[in-house]
Amino acid sequence: MSFLLNAWYVAAFADELNGATPLARTLLERPIVLYRDAKGQACALDDRCAHRFAPLSSGRVVDGVLESPSHGLRFDGSGRCVHNPHGDGRVPAQAQVRTYPVLERFGAIWFWPGDPQCADRARLAGFDFVDPATHFTHHGYLKTRAHYQLSADNLLDLSHFQFLHPDTLGSEAIARSDVQAGSLGETVWVRRSVFKETLQPFVANGFGVPAGSCVDRWMDVKWTPPGLLTIVVGVTAEGTPRESGRIAPSAHWLTPETARTTHYFFAFGLPTAMGDAGRELVRYAVEGLMRPFEREDLPMLEAQQARIGDTDFWDARPALLPIDRGAIRARRIMEGLITAEREGRAPGNAGEGHDRRTIGIRSAFEVS
Ligand code: FES
Ligand SMILES: [Fe+2]
């Protein structure tokens, strides 16, 4: 299984890292240890001590450096051994652990598994609406035993709401939606408009519309490599313009753990200017969605993965529908990027062509 290496991936939520305990996480089939140094900067290292290969994540953070659990060598955020408690204390030259470029943005710790020279922070997609400095945010996490691209397919095709989430997110009107899909550079978008819809109570409550009333709902999905999605949902009174209703933007970040397992990070954010109502709404959204995500999406994705096993997606010959257009475009873009990277073409240019504009809080993805 090959992954795109020259790209930013979410390794953890920022609040998962404290100053005392290292965090072990397998990312793109690599055991990684994450911790904060004495300045609070997040660091990512191979989770393998340079001495006799103990998992550094089983050690502890001492004065901002990572102490191996086995014989106490200590490594700083550059991977250099800075302390040897044995004998004369000399440090052998090869006492060095591989490190990875790290960024802390949008409430998350991002890591770059590829060539460190290419790790440009300007290549990080924009998710300002979950920036904790300016927004109330709330987040959730699920480990999914399925390929990350299956999760992306699921998020790029929200027609599944009607059948998989009939009691929470779905309605009979969804299959009659107007759906448009397209791409700009390496960005894929899918815009779905549902008309004359009666929402389930969970969604109606979240958007502050009376239960049983007839509304229009729109759902815009934007995808950028390697698996970073923004979904904006808006609800308006029937027949009124998009701008007139309330919206709920959410971030969905897919990081491969292995070829068949995925870290699924998601977060909602609303401007702090909304006051307590915004704080409450993002909590309501995440806590309410955990149930259908955990009980419906996750088992379905895992069952799909189990059915196709190790068979390549295309070799399984999926019978594609127009609703798959966005997901297929995203797959083709990833295949192109991975192939180019493997063949050494356009090295380090995986992020070029991203539509980096963060969503306008009213108009979602104007990509023309
Ligand atoms: S294995 Fe880490 S100090 Fe020996
Ligand atoms: Fe779902």
C-alpha cells in the first residue's frame, strides 16, 4: 500500500498532547510518538529508541525531552540524544531518532511524513472555522477499520443519509436532491440541495426550525488531498435563498493508520461572536453525531472493507452512479499524486493547485 507522503496529515487533536505524557499513534503504518517540549511545541518522532529500539511512547517527558523507558537515554524534539545516564555520559553519533515536521493549527497537530524540505506550512489547507482562537470548537474521533478512501467516499456522497441515518440525518427527500460535483485543481466539491424536506428532530433542533416544518437544506462538501474535508450544511425556510438560514460548518480529517484502518478526526466550529449559543451548538452537533457515526457509518465502512478485503477498489469493479462523481474524482486525484510522487515526477508538489480559500461563512464553495 502506498500513501502520499508529501502532504500534511492530522496526527492528533492539539488537546491530546499535554506536557507530561507522550502519545503513541500509528500514522501511515509508522509508529510515531508525539509530545510537547519545554516550550509547549509539539514534536513527532519515530516511536523507536535509537539504542535498543524501545518504544519511546512508553517513556516519560522530563524537562521537555523524551526519556526512553528502557535505559534512560533522552531525546529532544530534533531527535538528538541529549542525555546518557550511563558511564561517562558520552553520546554515540548514531543516537538519533527520526523526526517529522509538525504544525499546530486549527486545534490539531499536523505532521508531514515525506521530505522535510517540502514541508511548507503554506501548503496546509485552510480550516479557519475551527481555529480555537476565534471560534468555539468541539471535536470527536473514531478509529475506523477501513481504508481512508472509503471514509472519504462516504463523506463525499451524503446521499447515504437517507438510507443509513433515517432517524437522525436522513429524509425521503434526499434522493430527489439536486447534486452538482466538480473540481478545481486538486480540490473536489459536491453541492447538494434538498428541497421541501421535513427534517428529523436532531437536525431541526440544531438549526432552530420547528419540528415538522418544511425547509430547504443544502450540504456542500469540499475535499482536498490527502483526505481533508469541509462540510457546510445550511437550512432555510422553503423557497428562500441560502443566505437567509443558519449554517453548520464541520471539518473531517482522515489519516491512514494502516492500509485498512483510519483515524477519523472531526470538528465543528462557530464564531465566538455568537456567544453561548455557538458554544452550545458545536457541542450539540458533535455529541449528537457520535451516535450515527459510531453505530451506522463505522460498521458500514468496516463491513464494506471486510467485503472487498485486499482487493483493489477498481479491481472490485464498482457499479458507479452519478452520486459517486465527487468521490471518484478525489480517488483519481490521489492516484495521480501518489503515482507522480513514486515516480519522482513533480516531487513535493502534492499541494499545488489546492483551492485554499476557507469557506465564507455564508456562501460555501464558489469555485468558478
Ligand atoms: S532502548 Fe532506549 S535507552 Fe535503551
Ligand atoms: Fe454517515
